[in-house]
Amino acid sequence: MKTLKILLGLSIVLFVFTTCSDDDIDDEKPEIDLTISGAFPLNCDTLYFGETFTLKMLFTDNAELGSYNIDIHNNFNHHSHTTEITECTMDEAKEAVNAYVSIDDYDIPEGLDAYEVSEEITIPDSDSDGEFDEGDYHFFISLVDKEGWSVQKGLSIKILRR
Amino acid sequence: MRKLCGVFVALFILIAATNAQELYIFSGAVSDNDDNVLPGASVVLSTGNKGTVTDADGRFYFSNLEAGTYFINVSFVGYKTFRDTLKIRSNQNVDIKLQPSVMTLHEVVVEDNYAQKQKREDSRNIEVINDRFVKMNLSGSLMKSLERLPGVSTIDIGSGQSKPLIRGLGFNRIVVVENGIKHEGQQWGEDHGLEIDQYAVDRVEVVKGPASLMYGSDAIGGVIDIKQLGVPAENSYGGSVDLTGKNNNNLVGTSIDVFARKKAFYYTGRVTLLDFADYRVPTDSVDIYSYKAALYKNYLRNTAGNEQNFHFSFGAIGQRFTTRFYFSDLHSRNGFFANAHGLEPRNVDTALHDRSNRDIQYPYQEVNHLKITNQSEWHGNKLNVEMELGFQNNFRQEWSKYVSHGYMPANFPDTISFNPDLEREFDKDVYSGNLKVSFEPVENLSLTAGIINEFQNNNIGGRGFIIPAFTQFATGTFLYGKYYLSSNSILQAGLRFDYGTINTKAYSDWFTSPVATDDTTGSYLQRSPKIARSFNNISWSVGFNQNWEKVILKANIGRSFRIPIAKELAANGVNYHRFSYEVGDPDLSAEVSYQLDLGGEYNSGNFAIGISPFVNYFPNYIFLNPTSEHDRLYGNGNQVFYYTQSEVLRFGGEIHAHYRMFNPLTVGMIGEYVYSKQISGEKKGFTLPFSPPASLLFNAKYLKENLGWFRNPYFSIDYKLVGRQNRIVPPEENTAGYQLVNLSLGGDIRLRTQKISLAFQIQNLFNRKYFNHTSYYRLINVPEAGRNFVLNVNIPFNKN
């Protein structure tokens, strides 16, 4: 019985020892807030070729924000899904002819723990191969804080021609 | 008395009052498992070539022996030949138990004694287990079955694949050795399992801590040394059939082995076939980057797999010369969880995927590992020579439906030579050659000198780029000495010099990217230039063992190293399993580690307790550092991760204890803890990736010799408490603690003369939903497998 007590004692010591946390490090992820008034685009929104829209959303972090990236690519084959709960109505799956692709990274001014994005983004109408395909696209936002914690948000949108 | 694994040797060392150049007596008795004496057994001491047969009482006697190392070989018709090495430096009396060869081939190992001897004679912290341990703890893969060992955990990929973590270090920081040859696959990959057939394992030694001295580069975190030792008795033949079933993933499996031996020549063969369905987790849906993916009837979609393994070995066993050839071909196909392959949660075709839970759709990986090795030993009077030669081919393909990411064309062009659905391909050839010589130049000192060589040629294919093609050469020379200060204290020291080169090939994309913002034609980006690096290193180790009757104390300090791998030097692409663009650094230095290991064990028979603390310092740990940047051109807009080097301090250890409350019932516990901290660099204050949480395992085991129809029945209950893990680095998630109960029971029964061994387990008895911090699927919130019933039946069919 004495040995059992020793075992129990040792295990308690080990557990207390291991559950203590010490370092003062940033271990929180940043957040993308699409609930602010005028946030755009939202899930199932439509953008238009040849037009400029204003990207509007709030980025926050407990310490300091880093940078963000916007990736727009086609979802003609419905290959992936939104991270939003609402389902959008999709067009028929189709083969891409000249799908629009845009990848751009943006800096966030240094030292901020909250940043309301207001970025004008133009979607061209065509490239050297001709007009871009209309249809279902993905609008993918990736936000990273200074320490490297990241958060992603994928939106299903349509890009059409007026 | 425990009668665990058949042959059981008790060495009673009688301390002689005399010393130095005296002549000694070596005597003993030979009996079987049931203590029946075996008259007429042949006993041969190979150094000095002395032989005798046991008398009517099973006793033998050698006199006029000089001090030294002897090779003993005991054989008797109907029993397995017993071989061991012993040191004679006093008069010795040895009791040898022979195991009947009607039992399975793989129970031949002198397990308990070997494990005990290793603990007493090696200053490193070592765990030794045998095939019976593997059967009793049979899990989805060898590493998963070994996870119960203190200090060992795994990184799991689904239900059939896992890779070792020793005290929190894994990937290329752990060396896996099979029959003396370093196992080389694509061990850097998180989703790459270990290509080892757990049915074909006789003995596994786990070295917890740096072991570059004996195993070279990469053995910086530890070694898993796997041995297939079983050699049939003279003039015998036979085999056994293993049947395995698991209910969680509906696994059906069999492993069949056969063996035969005339006099010196023997062969063994084994076929293992496994087929399993998608595994089930105790949840209806998983949360993948905030997207909720519904699961059909708790099945983790597309995690089915299968495995076909073939082994053949043959060789000759002589008095002085032994040679063994091993041939193995392991093939496996494993599905990846369909919703979570690639960058985004996938809207899978559920009609296709949920039609059958046994089929393997895209995405999946297919791996073939071919291995041909030879292990030869020559035992002379004063000199032993060992040689190992090996060839391996590791061929891995990862398949998934073509989806354009980043600047890849939306429709795959038909001008490209590879299949659009081939995501990655690795084809690696590895040639190994080792030579070791051991001798005793003076009394009480044994020396081992060796030279270890390896050449690798790695080719790549497929649409994704993560590592370049490369060639790698490594050679090392070592000298290791063991000096007996007295009969119970041993000093050991070693020195090693290594030289290695790595040459990577240049790689350019197969598709064009717009280099400038308004660039409409684009160009083929070079992802990785040609890199040629060479590295030198000196490793060393000094250790001390002090053994008393009930107490073992040991200490070891050493320096180990690791040559950076191709991925660390030359990666320049997106890791499609995470939102990461990984960038290598061609100027990385070889990683170095210093570690102090201590060990103490008290064993009074009924009560035993042991602790094995360690402190470890890396001046330049290679760490993949997540930054706050994104990259448009090379990284398809993903977060940039750079390979950097930082100082790392780690400490921790294991504790184990057991207490025999009354005869058949023993209670025990195993605890493990590792603390890691980066003490310089960008992530100063952070831990290392995949840090295992602290855990405590309580065990109660009922073990008897006979119980009704059962022989060697056992019943064991494990209660595992795992702490939470809040020490994480991006992109990890905090993981809550959990409690787990596993049951295992089994024993041998006899149907007329036929022995049948049964091993039954219930893993995760209460079907708890919990997350394993070191699981590959942790990041997408996939819980561990639910309740699982596992049954293994072993039927030997041996004849003499």
C-alpha cells in the first residue's frame, strides 16, 4: 500500500508539473470579421468583370497583424466548398475555357492590432486569350499575424458580366 | 515465476575471489520450459572450439577457460537452438531453458534476459520488446503498437500508418534500422508511414536519445532497431498462421510463415495480407477550417487501405560463420480522408465515396518498399566480424484528381508527360554497406570499430513540387569501447567521424506564372537551383553503468548530429496539406545535439521503479518558421514558412513502476513528459512542432501459468491519462487532455496437440471522442478512432 501511495504521489507531482504554463508568448490566432456594416464581399455575392469593387472587412489580433492575401479562382467543377455555413446556388459544373485567376498579397501597416480593410480591387474583363469565363468562383482570404498564426476564410461568389 | 517468452536464461554470476590470468570454470544445466532436464543436449563454446553434451542430469561443465567473450550454442532435437554471447571473467554457472520448436518460430528470443542485460550493460536508455508484446498490443501499424512504451509516441495518418516520435522528436531525427540496415523511405513527410510489417518483427530495441555514434546522421532523437532473429532448429520445418480481425475499420488480415532447416542451411518465408475499410470516429461531422463536413455513419470517408507484404530469408548457420539473406517487398495503398486533401475542405462526391467503405478512391497514396539485405558474422577466437549489405527501393505515389491551384492551368494540357492525377512521385534507391569488427585487446576491455556507408538516389515526379531530386552519400567511421572497471561497473566511450554530401537537382515548374503583375505570357519559374553541399562531423559519447543486485544506475552524455535533408535545403513550393509555402535554406549547417541521460532502477522482485530523465540542447535545431508574409508568385498566395535554425532546450523523462500485489496480479504505471523550448530565433519562447503532451498510464495485469484450459492466460487493463497540450507553434491548435481505457486478454489453448494462441483487445473501451495532438489529422479536427475490438489468433503447425 505504501508503494501505491508513492506511485500516486509521483503521478500527482508529474501532472502538476506538466500542466503549468509559463512563457509569455503570443498564441492566439487573428480574426477575420465579416459582420461589420458594409462588409464586402459576403458569401454568395456577385462581382463583375471589368469593374472595381471595394474589399471591406475587419481584421483583428491580440498582438499585431501581419499581412493578408486574396486568392480568386474558379470553382466550375465544384471542387471545394465555402467555409461559411450558408449554401449558395451553383451554376452547372463546367470545363474552364479561360478562367480568371488572381492572387495578391497585401501589407498591413505595422503595429496594428485592428485594421479595417478598404481596398479597391479591379477585375479585368479579359486577357490575351480573350474574355474570362463567367460563373462560380472562390474568393479566398488568408490573414496572418506577426507571429505567424493564420486564419483562412473561403467564400463562394459568382463573377459575371453586366 | 513469469514464463513470458519461452527460452529463459538466468545468469548467476559468482564473483571469483581470484583475478587476472586465472583459468575459469563454466558450468550449467539445460532444461525445458517445464523444468524437465535435457540429457544429451549439445553445448558448444565457439571461442576455443570446445564442445560437450549434457549428462543424465542435464548438466555440462567446461574447465580451464581463459577470461574473454565466448559464443555459446546449445541445441537439442525438438528444441530451438539457443545462441548467446557471454563474458567469462569468473567461474560461472548458467541455467539454460530451451524452448520446444513446436512453438512458433518467433518466440525464440531470449527476451526478458536480453532486455535486462541490455539495461545493465548499456548506458543509454533502451526499451526492448518482443513479438509477443506486438501481438498483445497489436494496432494499425508497428509504431502504433509500440506507443505503449514510455517515451514513444506516434504521428498517425489514418488507421494503418504511423511514424515514430521518441521523446517528441520524429521524422528525419529518428533512425529506423532493420536487420542492421538503416530503413530509408520518405520519412520527412507527415503523411508518410513507416514501411515495416509488424507481423515480421521478432525484437525491437528503442534507443531513447541521440545515438549518432552507432547509427550516424539522423539518429539525433533516437533509434528504432528492428530484428528478425528467428532461426529454425536443426532438421526442423514448420510455420504458423496468424489471423487478425478488427471491428472498427473491418480489418481482415492474415500472416503466414513457413520455415525449414536441415543442418546449417535454413530458409523462412512469410506472406502478410491486410485489407481494411474506412475507420470510424465517434462524431457525425468534422470541422475543417470552420467548414463542417458531415460523415456518413461515422466513417472517415476514404481512409480504407490494404497491404501485401512478402518476405523470404535464407542463410547458413555455422560454428564460426553465419550468413543470412533477407528479401522483402512491402506494398500498401492507403486512402486519404477525402474531405481534407489539398488546400480547402473538399466538396466530395458523397455518392461515390459513401457507396462502399472498402473501396479506395482519390486521394490515396501507394507505396512499394523493396529490400534486399545480407547480414554475415564471423566469430573467431579473439575477433568477431560483422558485415551488412543492403539495397532498398522506395517507390511512393500520391494520387488525387487534378485541380488547378495558383497559376496551374485550369485544364491540364495534354503536352505534359505525366498523368494529371499524379500529385507526387518519389523513387528512391538506397545502397548500404557496413562493416564492424569487435575484439578484446586487453583484459576487461572490448572494442568495436566500424565503417558505415550509404548512397541514396532520389527521383521525383508528378505535378506538385515539394522536394527536388537528389543524391546523397554518407560515410562514417567509429570506435567504441567498453571497459569493465569491476564486475558491476562499466565505462563506455566512443568516437565517430562522419562525412556526407548532398547534391540536389534544379527544378522548374511545368506551367507558367506571371512574373510581373501585367505579364501575360508568363515564364517557367525555377523553384530550386542545383545545390551541392558537404558536411563533416565528430560525434562522441561517454557513459557509465553501476549495477548492484537490486539497483541499476547509469549516465550517458554525448553529441549527435544530422545532415540537413533535401527538403530543408531546397524546398520551394506549396505544401498542399497546410496553407503553407515552404522555403528551404541552402546554407543550413548540420544540426547538432548534446544530451545528458540518466537512468536509475530499483527492482526488488515484487516492486520495481525506474526513472530516466534527460536534458538536451540543440545549438542549431532546424525549424520551419511560419512568418507573417504571403507570397504571390512562388507560394500561390500562401503564408511563407522559412527553414531557420534556432537554439533549443529540451528536458523530460519517463518513470515506470510496478508492484506485484499478490501472485498473479501486478499493478504498474508509466509516465512520460517532454518540455521543449526554442531559446533563440524568431520563435523564441515557443515549443517545437508535434510536442507530445504529458501522459500517465496505469495498468493492472493478471498473469498466470494455467487457468483451466488456458495456458499463459493474461488479462490486462490500461487506464491512460493524457494531459492537455497548450504549448504549440503555428499552425497547431491547443489539444485538450483525455482519458482512455484499453483492455487486453489472451492465452494459449490446446485442441488435442494443436496449440492456438489468442490475443484479444478492446481499444478505447468507452468509445471516447478525443484528439491526439500528434495526429496528422489533428489540424482538421478529426478525432481518434472509436471503440475497436481486435482479435489475433496464432496457429503454429510445426514438425521436426
